[in-house]
Amino acid sequence: MLAYLVRRLLVMIPMMLIASFLMFVVISFSGDPLAELKTMQPPPPPEVLHAMAVKLRLDQPLLDRYWMWLSGLFVGDFGPSIHNIDIGAELVKRLGVSLRLLALGIVLAFLMAVAASVIGAVLQFSWADHIISFVAVAMISMPVFWLALQLKRLAISINQELGFRLLYTSGDGAGMTASTPWDRVLLLIGVLALPTIALSMQAFGTWSRYGRVALIDALNSEYVKLARAKGLSETRVVLAHGLRTSLAPMLTVVAAGGAGILGESVVTETVFQWRGMGDLLVTGIQNNDVYVVLGWLLVAGLIIMVFNLIADILYAVLDPRIRYER
Amino acid sequence: MPSSTPASAMSDRAVEIGQAPAQEQVYRPWRAIARKFFSYKASVVSLVILILIVLFAFAGGPLWKYSYAVSTSDLSAPPSWEHPFGTDHLGYDLMAGVMRGTQRSLSIAGTVAVLATLIGSIWGAVAGYVGGWADSLLMRIVDLIMIFPLLAVAAFLARQSQGGEHGWLLVALVLATLSWTVLARVVRSVVLSLRTREFVIAAKIAGAGPVRIIFRHLLPNTVGPIIVAATVLVASAILSETALSYLGFGVQPPDTSLGLLINQAQGAISTRPWLFYFPGLFIILIALCVAFIGDGLRAALDPKQQRK
């Protein structure tokens, strides 16, 4: 297992290097970061344009620029920004905000998907199964920003009913303080509840559909028949023998959905006006701040790779038939 | 073939004496698949609704009395007979907007599905059939593209080339170049299982080159999985496009799309809720219908799956 882990981590290094180069080339060729500055009225003086080009290293050849960027990364320098943002520091700060949402959203989606697939597989073709299946398909078909806006609307009326602000419809909680521990918990719930639900629903829909099929397959297999024949209780059969192995194929789907969830978190954060990774990316793209976008994609790629690695490790833990040793 | 009269007389007689007519014995896989597909109620209903939505979007625009680009004097009107979907604060008729937006969103999703299916299936078939280092190289490229969140890369690329009358086409091209990877993986796995089958070996012995084998023998046999994956692509392309337009990096005003309509309506979340009910409803309806059609196709194309 340890050897496998080391091998996987070592493979990640060249993968990330190639990916970063590919990304750098695509982004460098896709447009001129100074295009907007050049079309400004009145046009800025040529010295300003030149100084900007030098600052963004546009006077250097592409390979040199890539090398400067890559070597800078090792000392925490993520490259120059049009708006003089310290990209590295900003990424760390924003990541802290966004990881809370991402982690909670994934955990919530996974737990709901597991619960839904157990109900769907054990009570196959019952009304509960049909309702859950329909909700799952509806959630897959629902754009995350639309769901988020609906939740916001719902929260406004809930707050009005309660007479105080329980659910926050905008902001990530930064700058808000609470005096008592109870208030702090309430604030945390209020800030996180809506974005987490909005983010988790689409993933829940996809994962529960795969989970249901995987669990039905597992419950029809020989080892589950054996477990039943041994006289184990149905709960034990379903949870310890069926569910455990069916979680493994489900994890592949979860891992494959990592990039998608990261994209949806950008949309969710935008709806709820969080100052997280999503906002950093959106304003970075709006300002054509290429090194911000590059840094963002690098972090996103790393997160997804680590995510895939964790899924593969859990895969082996859950399904005893899978062995990574040669 | 002899003239039809004696043949039909023959088959009539055959029916009379209790034998199946000869032409019934010809195996027509596509007819069987179509019959199976049409036995799934949810898929058929979805197909009908989707066709109605397409008609509404493409034929409705020219027929409807208001244009998405011309404002009326009715400001912030809730849904009524005059404006079935209501109007916004500038007096634009929302039904005209939804027609245009659906048209754009459907065009983008359709273009993405066609392009991504073409690229992905050829890529996957070549990787699966050629094998060896070429396979490794091609599939590592797929892995590399999949590392990055599609929405983020698409937003950056679309931002670089936005605007203009053909802005929607650029959005479609960007989404297509990023979303064919799923197709490549699906087709490769099917081709891997087909490449050692007898008919491929026979074609090779008969002297067929790799191009001919891929296009004439392998790809036609992967049509089933390709169609199913393509329907998933349509649904995800609709959702990606609307998300992109919602963020402001997709279709640009004065043109409109379903995502952009919701973006423009979000300030009026509690005062003019109809402004985002209708565009949202259309996105969900399209994605739902495509999903159910895909389910029906999957079941109809899968010989292992029998209807209970």
C-alpha cells in the first residue's frame, strides 16, 4: 500500500508539470492580456503599455516566461498581477474559505447519496424508490445557480417568519463576529447552510443513481447470498456486506466528479457572494489577470489529483478484492 | 425481385396457413430498438416535450408578436394573456426572451454534442485500436484535460473571444474542445473489447487498412454507447452553457441565453420572481427530457437489459 502511495505521488509530479505547461501555453496563446488597456480611450501612453508588458513578462519568449513562472512557484511567487495582487497569499486565504464549502458539500452529497441508494436498492421499485429516483434526476437537471437563487428566496421568507436572521443569503461570514459560543455556532450554520445545500444537490443526484445500481448489483451477488444463508440479520447483510463493496464503484464516480464540483463551487460562491476561490477566478478572468487564472488552475488541478488519490486509497480499503501490490 | 403481386399473394397465403411471412424473418435491429424505445413511456413523453420546446424556440420567435430585442411599454408586468411570461423592468417581453434564449442554448448544446462526439469517438477509436504508446499518449492527454474544471477553463477562453453575432458559436466551440474527453474514454473501452473479435481480424486479413477498419468496422459497432454518451453531453452542455452565461462569460447581450436571462433577473429575486421561474423551468425541462430520452435509448440499445 505504502509503495503504491509513493508511486502514485511520484507520478503526480510529471503529470502536474506537463499539465502546467499545457495550461501555460493555452492561456498565453488565447489572448493579449493588454488588449483592453490598448483600446482604452484616450489611449494610454506607450511608456505605460511598455512598462506593463515588461511587468507581465510579455517581452520575454514563451519558454522563458514559463520557466520564470515555474521556478517562481517554488519560492512562493505566483507571478505578476495586473492589479498588484499577491497571488500566492490571496490563493491561500481564499482556499481556506472555499475548502470549507467544498468539503462540507461533498460530505453532505455523499451521505445523502448513500442513504438514498440504500433505500432505493432495498425497497427497489417501491414508491420511495420512485420518488428518490425522480428527485435525483431532477437535481441533476437543475442548474446550481438557479437552485441557489431559489434557496435564497426561501431563506428570506424563513428569516421573516422567524423574526431574526438565521440564514445568511450573502457573504462567507468574514468580518462577522459573535459573542457567545452558541451565537458562533448559529452564525456558522447560517453562513454555510444554503451554499452547502446548493452545492451538494447535483452531486447527490448523480452519485445516488450510481450508488443504487451498484448496491443492487452487490445485493444480487454470491457473497451476499452466503451472508444471508449464514443467518446474518438483513441490516448486517445490507450494510456490512452489500454497501461496503458497492461504495467502491461509487467512489470512482465521486472522484470523477471532483472537477465538476469545483466548477460548481465557483458558481455557488458567486451566487452567495463569497470571497473565496470562485470570486478570485471570476474577477481574475474579468480583469484578464492571467497569472491569477494560472495560479487558480494550478491549485484546482492539485486538489483534483489529491482527490483522485484519496478515492483510490479508499477504494482498496472498502473492497477487499482490490490489491495494489504487484 | 419478382413483381410484387405474386409475392404478396404468396405471403398472404403463408399467413393463412399459419406460417410467418418471409419478410418478418429478416432481422432489423434498428426497428427492434425503436420499438423498445417507444415502449418506455417516460422517454416517449420526454421526446414529445423536447420536440415541442424545439418548435417553441425556433418557430415561436418569428411568430410571436414581441421581439426579445424590442422593449414594450409594459414595465414589470406579471404573467398575463398579453405577456404570458411577464415582462422585466425595462419592458422586454420575457416569452420572446425565453424563445430566443432557448434557441441559443439548444444551438450551443447541439453543436457541442455533435463536435465533441465526433472528436471524442475518433480519438477513442484510434487510441483503442492502435494501442501501445499511441494509446498511452492519447489517453494521457485526455487525463490532462480532465484534471482542470471545465467551467473555469471555458470561462477564461470564452472571455477572450466574446461578443459579436457569432458569439454563441464561439461558446459552443470552447465547450466542445473541452468536453469530448468523456466520449473518448467510452469509445476506447468499447473498441478495446472489439479489436480482437473475428470480424475485425477478417477485415484485417482481407487487407483493410487501419483507417478503413476504424471507420467501417469499429465505429459503427460503437454507435449504441456513443448515442447514450452523446445525450449525456447534451444535458451537461446545456448546464455548462447556462452556468457560463450566468457568470457573464457566455452569450453576451444584446443576444440572450437562458443562463443570461437568469443572471439579469437575479436582482429582482423577490419583486419579479417570474423573471427567473420561466428561464429556469426551460433549462430544467430540457435537461430532464434529454436525461429521460437517454435512459430510454440506453435500455433500448442494451441487449442485456430486458423490460420487466
